[in-house]
Amino acid sequence: MSRLWWFGAFLVVVSSLVRQWLPADDGQTVFCSWSGFEPRPPWEMVLPGYLLSAANATAIATALLLGWVSVRRSGAPRLATTTVVVLIALTHTLLQAARAVSSLPAGAACSIDPATFETTPWAELAWTLAPAVLVLFGARAALDLPRLPWRPIAAAAAVTAAAAFAVFLVRLPPAEPVASRSSDGTPRHVLAITGSTLTVVDLDDGGTTRVQAPDPAFYRFTAVARDVTPGAYLAAVTTRGDGAFGERTSRVHRVRMDGDGGATVGDQVGGDLEGWVMDLAVSGTGTIAYSRLLPDPQDSGEVATTVVGLIGQKREWLTRAPQEGPYGAGGLALHWRNTGTLAFRAVTAGGGPHIVALDIGHPGGDLLAARKLHRFGSLMDGSALTLPDGRVAMWTSDGDSYGESITVVDLPRLRTARVAFSPGCAAVMGYGTDPSGRHLLVSVMNTDQHGMEGTVRECAEHPGELYRVDLQASPPAGQADPALPRRRVWQGEEPLTAIAW
């Protein structure tokens, strides 16, 4: 009986070695790519290979020892059990060390979520340690010890299972979203995107919590929006794709806050969407709008079609052209002007970027047939966000961050109420308001390429910062066209590119 346990452990170890040379179950190859150069010492580049070779050597030694004991008639030597357990533990330690040393550089893009490589799956851990458990059972059988009392063992197992289930229930996210509040009544947490990662930012202490992607293949978050229920949000996520825009599929998921700075990605809303979803917007009645980009079939680095649509409704408006302003491509800053009208930035047939309004009561068709609300000046670009009182927070830029500003205006009369924010040396990366529309959040990037030589100027210690502005505050006296007072609520190594407060 003892040799059967040892033979089972031998089969597990041998199968682990064989599986290394077999293709993945789904037949797909996992690959990663990144740009730039991350200097590493030579030893750090070669060490993972040595660690993996050592792990394979210890695994082969374990298999040979297990096979020898399995066919040995006189039973297992006394030191064999200890030796096998030590070898298995050493193999696992070497594999974990190789995983830690060979971590991917920041910004790596993979065919699956790079976070997958940072943790050891439970199945892999169980498969690695199972031979040690089998060997221990074999050693006990060889000693011919009396049978263990099964009732205390069963009772202990039941208590352990009940405790584990209780912990699982406690850690379950709430059935309904929970919106925690700061002392002034505004939501304490913000759902944001940094790089392609979904993050919760705590506006009280500046802390951040990463939100797990819904699927290993769908992990690059591209857009967020506040839902009608407090603490509920929507997030768009896409696959890695090919090139800048090619071969991408996007999904929209609901996201629930738990009230403590954590968030859970929930059910998918609607079906899969071809292309890259760049904007999400939810009306007061819960209608979800999106914009998405479709690539040029001949060049995945170019946009061929821009589409605006409504989830759950077979209506879309599109234009056979990328929506590029004087300073490159970007999202449409899609938002609801009222429950029946979408507003966004568009480059119309007349040339130059505009703020336009699209009546969703009309059937789908030409995206650029929308009504014009405002045209930006020559060599100017910008976007807008409608506030609950009907006014608009408008970002404008002349191509230099010193020429950027966010103002509160009335459209279409364009009567400026006040300058809300001037980034100075920095560049605005995104902005949004709380549900009341009184408080403005602005994300800025503090590194900027300036001039024909591409000189990089550093505006602050951290590349990314988030500022909060009270739109009802009084501007400082004695300044010409002053911006409102602002307060920094977060800083990090990468700016936030999308904000849902």
C-alpha cells in the first residue's frame, strides 16, 4: 500500500514535467510587448534562467527518487520521505523566486492581463505540493500505525469549513452598491483609469485600490462613467488587440463600490462591441451611450470610423473619419446634455473641432449631422461637460499647456461665468464633477514635451496629480481673470486619464 502512494506522487511529478513541453489547452500562445528601455543589471537578466534550470533539476531528482522508491521491494528508506518533501519545497521556492525576479516592466502589454503573472494560481500550487502530501500518506502506511479516529477529524474539518465559509461571506461585496461620503457630503471615492488599470482613488487620504479585471483577455480599461445609483458605475474594457486600434473587442461592465474604497466589476451590459470604446455616458433615466473607434483595415494604427451608439438599442451614428483636432486624436468627451440629447466634441465637415448636440430621438445615421453648439477658435481644441444647472465646464487649449484652461460658460451664448482651473505648466488629462455639479475634479500630467526639440519639462515632483475645485467658491481678489482656489487630493507616478465621481 505504501508503494502505491509513492507511485501516485511519481505520476504527479512526471506529469508536471511533461506538461511544460505540451501546448496550452486552448492552443493560444501568451505574448507580451513593451516600448522603451528599462535598464537592469546583467545578473538580474540571467538569474531567472538559472533559477528555472535549478527548479527543473530538483523536479527531475524528485521524480527519480520517487520512481526508485516505488519499485523498491524492501520499502522506503527512512530518509527518503524527508528528502522528497525538501526537494518539492525547494522546487516551489525556486519557481517563485524566478517569477519574482523576471517581473514584467511597467507598461507591458500582453495578450492576457499582466497581473496574471504576479500571482500563483491555486491549481498550480496544489499540483506542486500534492506529491508531498501523497508521500506523507505513504510514509504513514509504511509505519503500520493504528487507524486515526475519524470522528474528531471529521468534526475538525467541519469546523474549519464553516469558518472558511463565514470568512467568505464577510468578504463578499455588498449586494447593492454603497457610496461613502466625505465630511462635506460629496462622494469620498472616485473610479478612475491610470494607464489601462481601473483604480479607486480615496479623496480624503489620497490612497488608491486597484480593481481586478473581469477576464484575463479583457483587461485594458478605456472608459468609466457614473451610473444613476450612488456607488454604481460603468467601465469599458478591451482586449490587447493588434497595433493602436486593430483587432480589438470591447465590453461594458457594471462596477459596484463597497463603501470602503473597494470596487467589484460585475455583469456585462449588452453584447461585445467591435473596436475600442473611448467614452461612456449614462443619462438621468439610465440610458447608456458609448463612442467607439474602428480601425482602418489596411493600417491598424489609423482610425477609419467613429461610432456613437446606445446600449440595448439598435441605433448608431457614425462618420467615416477619425475625429482628430489640431493636436491629435482623442475621445469625444461624450456626455448627456439632457435626457434626450448627447453632446460631444466633433470635427465637422467645415473643419475644426466643435461642440455638437445629437438628438437621440432621430434614427441612427450621420454622426456629423448633429447640431453645432460651439466652434473653437483657429488652432484651438477642447471639450465640454454639461453641469446640472445647464452651464458647461469647457476645456480649451492652444496646443501649449500654458494656454489651457477650464471655464464655466453658458452655451450657445458663450457667456463666461468664471475661470475654474488653469494648469499652468501641466497639461489637463481629464476632468469631471460630483453628482451635484458644484465640485470639479481635474487630472493633470506634470511632464510635457515642449518646443521643436521635444524638451521635457517637469512641472512637479510627481507626474500625475488630481485637484479639486469648488465651483461656487470666490476667486482671489486682485488678479486679472483669476482661477478658483484648488486643493490637491492625489498624486502618483502616472496621471489619471478618465474620472467618474
